[in-house]
Amino acid sequence: MLEKKQVSKILDTMKERFPKADTTLEKTDPFHFLLSIILSAQATDVSVNKATPALFKAYATPADLAQADPSEVEKYIKTIGLYHNKAKYLVGCAKDLVERFDGKVPKTREELMDLTGVGRKTANVELAECFGIPAFAVDTHVSRVANRLALVEPTKNVLKIEHQLMEQVDENRWIEAHHLLIAWGRHQCLARKPKCETCPLSFECKYFKEING
């Protein structure tokens, strides 16, 4: 695992390549953005962004969605993977918000994770993107890049990766670092065919050294 100063330099290099790294989900109000995050599980942000305008128009508030039948919601999200279950999650989440939080999205990880369909990663993304609260969401891109570059000790445990990254990165850079690692994973350090030949970090990349002997 690299030292904290080395991690900071790596993030600076990533920022030079992706200076405007940000979420690719359409930013909306906290309620609708939370729905978008739930829908994005095992689906592309592009597919979510295409489906949500009509969905959000039909269900403008948590109260509107809480009264819906999941089968009604399904027609808006059929193009998104796992839409049967996700329709149930969306309605359940809306009901939780109405019944327990007066229709408002809570601002703590614990309360968010008590909502139907919301796990730790979803909660962290919501906190960071909607409320500017420092959090480090770990998805497949973050996990892959963090392991390949030895930003963390080798592990597939996302909670361990999250905690190690929080230690390795200054808190005021958590949100930025999350976006940078995702951008790096999507466009540079791809899962199957990483672009090592054009990577400015190859010289200190554990993965690159391993595959090249």
C-alpha cells in the first residue's frame, strides 16, 4: 500500500487527465437523485438518465410515488436491468420517506440505509452529491483502481476499501477522489483491457508491474 503523499500525487495526476470528473447521473433534487442511484445498480448511468425524466414527471414527490403500485412504476423503468425489483424498491423507499421522515430525504448514512433499497454505497453517494457531506462511495471502478494502484491493501471487501481510502485521502478530497477513481476506471484502467500503454501511472502501478514480470 502506498504512502498518503503518493496517493495524493496520484489523484493530482488523475485530475490533470479528468479535471471535470463528476457524477454522470443527472443531478436533480435529493429525492429524485436518490431514486436514480437506486436504479443505477447493475445498470449504466446513461440508461438511468434516459428513463428518469418520465418517471420523475409522473412521481414528483415521495407522496406521489408512495401511493403507486410497483407494476405502474415498472413501465417507466423497463429499459433498466432488474426493473421488477427496483420498482418495488422505489415505492418502498418513497413510503419510508413519507411515513418516517415527513417526505424529506434524511442527511445521515444510518437513516438513509434504513430506507428500502438503500445500501451503504447508495447512502454515501447521496450524502456527497446532494448534501456535500464527505463520504467515499466504493463501486467496482473504485475497487479495481484502488487495488491495482495499491492505494489500499489487496482486498475485495468494499467496506475495508472504503475505510482504507478514507485514511489515505484527506477528507476534503473524498468526494473528488471518488469521482476521479471512477473516471479512471471507466476510461483508463478498464476491467478487461486497461490502457496501460497510455497510462501516466504505469511506472508505479502494481498491476502493470505484475503483468509485465
